[in-house]
Amino acid sequence: MQAASNFIVAIGIAALVILYMLELINTRRGGSPNLSQKLLRWQSVLQIALVLFIFFVFTIWSRG
């Protein structure tokens, strides 16, 4: 269980880094504001999901 949750957290963090890089590239190139907005929305959703998952995992670990 611990290895699987560590893997999921690592994948989530990697996905956030990729989204940050895509948004930075889009902004530096003067890209579409709509694309920047979509990337920021996905970042927010992914951050919330990752934080909730981490809280869930810590809750399970603290009980057992």
C-alpha cells in the first residue's frame, strides 16, 4: 500500500511539474490566453486532488 501511494504521489507531482512547464512555455511565447486559463484550471484541480489523496493516505496510515 505504501509503495503504491508513493508512486501515485510521485506521478501527481510529475504531472504538476509538466503543467507548470507547459504554462510557462505558453506564457513566454505569448501564446493563447485561453490555453493558459485551461492549464491553470487543470493545475488547480490536480493540486486539490493530490492534497486530498495525501490527507487520505496519512489518515489511513495513522489508524493502522
